[in-house]
Amino acid sequence: MVQEINKRKTEHIHLCLTENVEGVNKSTGLEGISFIHNALPEINFSDIDLRTTFLGKQLKAPFLVSSMTGGSELATTINQNLAKAAEQKGWVMALGSTRAFVESDAHKDSFTVKELAPSVPLIANLGAVQLNYGYGVDECQTIIDKTGADSLVLHLNSLQEIVQDEGDLNFADLLPKIEKICRTLDVPVGAKEVGFGIDGTVAQKLYDAGIAYIDVAGAGGTSWSQVEKLRSQDPLRKAAAEAFNGWGIPTKDCIVSVKKHVDGVPVVASGGMKTGVDAAKAITIGADIVGFARSLLEAATKSDEAVIQVMEQIEFELKMTMFGIGARTLEDLKNTQRVEIMGTSLLGK
């Protein structure tokens, strides 16, 4: 089983690096948002402040290295480079699924990166469906103890599991088990999708169960049904995955829906985020933190310096957007009226 997981994780990385694994005819929806240029911003670019807080820790920027990988030799290189870069740039660092780490210490260095990123929040990750396959509070606590993580995020990946040849398909009655983890574990527990999105109705149920933050992981970026289609040896699953290549809730719609239904829950916007302009749009409509994954992946196979270069580009683009509308702080950005959403301007309202 452990060998099988390690092999799968390596295949996932290679496919994300070399194949077109984005959904077809599906976007984040952020193209429907545009900013209204402010010719007189009345701020000094050097005074623009990206600092914020998340999970009780100060961040230099409102960004998260989204959960990607763990449990293989290549994953060790990637996660160590990401952790070093996250520490230097003050981003949240999230690990890929830690199931392999519970079951074996093989490639444990891909998960034990806390000492490389001691000052930023570290998030461990587990598939929520594992709560129906023998995992409970003890296993979740083991994950926290072994990784030193500040939080656990439970990922919801039902369609990925269906297409995966070795997928776990029993998603019945998970909510009470999720609630037990939230109420018992000694760190905050979040929930995330993996590229098909979380809407406000589901977010409300999760929040009521004790989930501390929602990572919407909407459609418009990597489609994990497409990734698993490329791995699958089953003609039935491969054909079915093709029929679902446009499935999912666009990231923009996820953010708006969650903010409408759940008051006060921190929202992480991920799913198809590529630039600092994307991040600015997400923050404007309600996101608190913005997650990047595939944008960082190739650089992470090389060095932490290469990752930092990508991070700095994203940060510069966010600052440039804020300068272009005269927003000095993230709070100013959240409250700006210099934005058009689907052709409707908020300016002057």
C-alpha cells in the first residue's frame, strides 16, 4: 500500500508538470472582474502593505503554498524548496496528503519541513474520506505531532477518487466524523476541495461542524479527474473522466457563495490562481488568503531561489494592482469601489 501511494504521488507530479491537466471550457470566472484605473492614487508605492494574519500568525503577504505533494523522493525536494521559500517570503505552507506519513516513515523528509519554515503557519493535509477507512482523532493527532503542523486541512475529492483506479469511494456520513475531529483536535481544522469547488451551502455545513476556514479550491485550474484519467488503466473511468472535463464551480462563484452564506469564516481562494492580479480580484470579492500551486511547482523542482522568484513576481503584481487603484492596504483593496464585476461598476455607489 505504501509503495503504491509513493508511486501515485510521483506520477501526479510528473503529470502536472508535463501534461495539460486543466479542465476544458472551464475558467475561474475571474475574467469577469476588472479594476478601474485610478490616475491619482495618492499613495507611495513603497508604502503598500501586504501584511495580514492567518491561524494566529503574522504573514508578510496574503498567500498560501497550496497542498501539492508528499511521500516520494521528488516530493521531498519540492516540499523542502517550497518551505524554505515560504519562510523567507512569509507565506503559509501546506503539505500534500499525509496519509503516506501515517502509514510509513518512508520519505518522511517530504513531510517534516517545519524546521525549514518555523515562523509561518504549516498546514498538514488528509483526505476526509479516510475518516471512513479507519482514520480518526488519534491518527489526525499523529499527523500533527509528526509534522509539527499548526493546522489540519481535510480535503474533499470525491470525483478524483472515482476516476482513480484505487480510489476510496465511501463518502457516506462524513460530516459527523469531521465534526468530531474539529471538536477534539488541538489545532484548527480547515476544509478544502481539490479543484471542483466548495459552495456556500456546503461551507455552512462545514462551518457549523467546527471547520475553522474554507479553502474553496474552485474550478479553472488543475482538474484532478483529468490527472487521474491520464493514470487510469480502466477504459470506463478514462471515458467518464472525459465527460467531466468541464465539471466544477468556478473559483469566483465559490468565493461569492461562501461569503454570502457564512459570515466571518476565513476564505482561502485557490483553483487556477496564476498572477497577483488574480489574487487581487479574489481578495476584492471576499478572499482572505490566496493559494498558489501549479504556478510554483516547476520552480520547486529546481531550488528555493527559483520559487522565491515566482513568489516575488506574484507579490509585485498584487502591489501593482493596488497601486493602480490607490489601495495601500489589503483592507483598502477589500473595500475598493474601483472594480467592475460582470460589467457592473461599483464606482460611485
